[in-house]
Amino acid sequence: MSNKAARNLFIYGSLFFFVIFLALTFDTMGKLDKRAPEITEEVNAGKMVWHKYDCIGCHTIFGNGSYFAPDMTKTAEKKPKEYLKKFLMDPKAVNPQASMPKLGITSEEADKLIAFLGWTSKVDTNGWPPKPILATAAGVAGRELTGGQKLYQSLGCSNCHMVNGIGGTTAPELTNVGSKRDKAWLTGHFKNPSAYVPNSAMPAFGNLSEKELNDLTDYMLTLKQEVKK
């Protein structure tokens, strides 16, 4: 290849890729506003609460922050508002094993912070962070899920509870719950958690049909760890 041909290849090649870069940049900028909902005064006030208590000192959000505690980007879509409010105001009252201290967050501040987290949960992050591998968490990878296992997934139980090492840590682990509770207790707890566990932040599932309650309870009763001899 002659020097002239090499020079032309470099010049026109560079122009070609520069045009592609401009086109992609224009396309991306045109989509940015559509990837996030409108920022309201309440959302902005919640962001101020986020900064006031230095939440980013322990948590990540949109990939920024510290990794001492769970990512908060999609927290509001995974946990009920009632749970979040109770946990924010007094974490150990909800979960005695919680590492988060009681920061003195007021009821009003909690509402604002939840509004901010509700906003972040609606931002299109292209599927990040990834969802847990629920089939593995259920211990049934490679097999068809039972009705109770499907309910466990669809109700988002793994957002708070852990089974077989996978799931959330803001609520008690369920890996061995079948050895600790009987059917009557589990069914009653699903219908009205606070009647069985004081200060419970778990939402009531009394709206489930009797069949659904039975299916979910039966699944819980199968969660028993083998005793090593």
C-alpha cells in the first residue's frame, strides 16, 4: 500500500468512525430524559436526607458509594414502603441482626427518603443490579417449581429472606424454617405477621387464597437442613 493510500485510509476511516460516534452520542442523549422519571420536590428532599445521614458511606446507588451494605438503587421496588419506613427508623427493631444503627431518622424524613428511593427504583439501569437466581435459592435448579416455590418468587420473598445462601438479609433466614415452625403458625403468620412477631415489618398476605396459603406454607415446611451425624 502506498503512502497516499494509507493516508487516505486513515483520514476517511477516522471520519467514518467519528460520524458513527456523533450518531451514537445524539441517540444516547435523546434517550437520557426518558430513562428517569421527573424529579419532584419530595424526591429532591429525600435526596437531601440521603446526604444528611451519609447513606452513601455504607451503601451504593447507581454504582457509586461504599460496599459495606446492600445496593439501594432498586430497594423501593423490592420491599414494601411500610417495611422500609420501620427499618429506616429503627433497623434492629425489625431485624435484631441488622448491622445498620439507629440513626434518628424521623417519620417525615423516612417518607422523603422512601420517595427518593422510589425515584431511583424507576430509573432504567439496563437491568442492573441483576436479580437473584431464584431457582437456585429455592433449591430446585433443573426441576419444575411447585406452586409454593412459584409464589415465593412472585411475591418477592427473596428480596428480604435468604434460602440456601441466596436472597436478602434484612429478614430471618428461611433455610431451616420447616424444622422450627408448624403449618398453623406459618399460615397464621402469613395472614397477620405482627400478631405472631412483635414489631414485624413484613406485609400481611391475607389476600392470598386458601390454596395459595397452603402451597406457600407447604413449601416452607420442606425447608429443612439435613442434620450431619
